[in-house]
Amino acid sequence: MPEHVSSPNPVLVIGAGIGGLSAAIRLARLGYAVRLLEARQQAGGLASGFTLAGFSFDSGPYILLDQPGLAWAFRQLQVPNEALPLRPIDAVYHVLQEDGSVTAFDRSLTTTAARFEAQEPGSGARYAAFVRRTFRIHQLMKPLTFTNHPTPLKVLRAGGWRHVPFLLSSLGTVLEQAGLPLSVRKGISIWTHIAGQPVSEAPSPMAFVPGLFHEVGSFYPSGGMRAIPELLEATARAAGVQISYNTKISRICTRHGAVTGVETTMGEFIAAEAVISNSAGIGTYTELVQELKPTDKQKLEALPLQSPGVCVYLAVRGLNPPYYIRFKLRGNGCTAFVQPGLLAPELAQDGWYPARLIAPLDHATAASLGPEGQHQLMDELLAEPWWQENIAEYRVLHQRTTFEWGQEFNLYHDSMNPVMTAKFMRQGRIAHRSSSIRGLYLAGSATHPGQWVSFCAISGVLAANCLAEDFPRRA
């Protein structure tokens, strides 16, 4: 293990997203002095929230799909689960197909399978078998979620050799082999459309999603998704983490391949032996670190990016029960109508509720549309009648283009993270521990299988563990 010389400098964490907050708390619990540097005025990153015209909105994630993963992270951070009250979602989502038919998914597997069976005899039993099989694989592979940089060898040692064909397949192949109707396959793969990703390129573990909400459940935190970073921020402060807001980093300083500190956009140098970056995984290497081989930089810059899409924040009079999320397919993309008032009626103001109309876009399409084209797209989405069913009236409170997402949240090239393709996942994603810069570690969605808050929290814990192994604290 590397020799550590006691240093008066704190460990620095760049970015107070879910990953950065989790890393900071973990290190503070281990006895390290930690300073968390955040470019914005609040914590949470894309999982944060805000208030418009008195209505409370989440900025990013729709629901909590992986409660066990978040619970694991909370245990490592010594955060009691009861500190985050969760509301189970029974009517999870429905998908309006392009032919006008509807494919709906409930918490109950029996109810969902029966509905499919009524639409096409035999499909209900095949769907139930698909869910049971994929959930068994998920449970077998679950320990790897809590492992730093899983490799093919680690997968095999975990018993994955029995499921190599599954793991090497794309989501599209897995769904076709299950013999499910096209409408059901499209309904399951809606989560890849959110990333603007063809189902033929999506990783097979995306097939685990139905098993998660049927077998474990999906949830909405009391207070919205923003309640998670708010809880973690309060925990970080209580653990002794020093948080500096409005502090944007322009450079991670290195010398002879080792971290020496960071420099802010205001010209301040902050010395440190170790830095955890919760900034974009690609951007950390290509924009913040100077000592990077050109070939390594080219490989990172070649990774496809996931766009945040466009979002319209609404006040709506009335609700359209029972489904919390209503999707409408649009070729390889989709539109989502999210109604938190169905789960949190206390959000109402005189019969009006907050809602979001979201159109995920692939990164190239978002760039080609430009700001004007994206605003035109939002106008077109607002004019569509499908989401207005049972909605008596609506008001547009705010709109965000991908460019505004990028500017407001300091996103790398107006993206959230690399698209989690099957190939990228098999390669092990971006490692928590830098192989080229000593003392540099990464947390966040680029190091784990996607944008879920649970994955980001887990990544923060794992990055902190790597740092603690390399720089053991001395009393």
C-alpha cells in the first residue's frame, strides 16, 4: 500500500452532486478533512430542485428505481433509511404507442401480466417468465454494483459465466429472444429512449428494470427527488464537511503525474494531495487535467454523449390518473409527462399542480436543432392533445433547452454523461481510480451504469474507498 505522509491539506471533492456528496460524507466518516467545492449555489446537481410561482419542481430524475442500491449507500454513509420517507408507486407508467394503443406497467406483476394476456394470449405468461428470469440474474450480479470498476473476470467469478450470452447481448436481442409482443418490448425499452439510444445498442442489464419495480418497487421520496441531495447535504455538514458554493474549478493541477491541488476560475489555488471529481467523467480528463496522453483524450472524446433533452415546467389544473409517468413514443425517442401531484397531493395550490413535459433527445439531434429549433419542438409538444387528457387548463412556467441545462448545471458539452451502451458497460466504464494521475478519483454517472441517484451515491462511496486505500489516514 502506498506510504502516506500526513498533510495539512484537506481532501478536495469537486461537485456537490449525489456522487460528490456521498464521497465527501464517506471520507468524513473515515476521519478525513474534506472540502467540497461546488460551482452552483446549491447542492444536488441534476437531482436538485427549485421553486417556480410557488410550485416545487425536481430538476432531473423521475423516480427512485433502485431503492436497495440507495439503501446500501446510506449504510456506508451512516444515514438511516427512515431519514428519507418513501412513497411507493403502484401505477408506475404507461406508454402511448405510435399506433394509438397503450402499454401499461403497474407495481403488481400479476396485474400487468394479466393485461398483456388479455391483449395477446400467451404474452402474459411470457412476460412473467421474463421478469422472473431477469430478476434472478439481477440478484446474482447485484454484488458487482458495489464493486470498483467491475471487469469481465469479476463477472465470471460472481457466477456470471452462466449468463455470458445475456451479458454480451444488447437489450434489443434480449427482448426479442423473450418472445414478447413488439408493444411490450417497446414499453420495457422506454428507459433507453430517455437516453436517445437505439435499443439495439442498449446494454442487456436494462432488462432488469421491470424486475426492480415489480419485485422491489419504485418510489417517490416525500418532498420529491430533491429530498435526497438535501438530506445528503445536511449529513455532510453534520459530518464536518466544509462546503464552498459558487466555487468553479478551472483546472486540476498536477506535477509528475500526481495531483497537487486545484485552481478556481477566480485564480485561487487550493492545495491537495487527492481530489475526487464529481464533475463530468470525460470533462474531468479532457478539460480539467492537463497531463493526459492525446490518445487517451481522443478515446474519451469519442464516447457518445447523453443529452438532458428539453423540459417544460407546467402548472396544470387537474390530474390524469393513475399513472405517474405517461410516455408517448416518437420513433427512437419519446415524450414524458410527469405528474408528481398524483403521489404528493399536498403540492396542489387551488386545484393546480406542478407537472413536467420532457422530450429526451439524442445529443446530435439536440445540437442540430439549436436553441430556436428546441423551443419550436417544445411548442409542438405543448400543442399535442395526448398529455392534456383530464387536464382542464395549463400554464407554462419555465422552459429549458439542452443549452440552458448545460449552462445552468455546468454540463460537459451540454450532456449528462456518456451513453451507457452495451460496449461501454462491458469495458467497465470510466474507473473510479485514475490510472494516469495519482491522487485523482472520479464519482458520478460516468463510473456507474447510468443516471440513477442510487448509482451516483454508490459511485461516491466507491471513489472514497479507493482514495482511503491509497492514502490511509494517520492519527
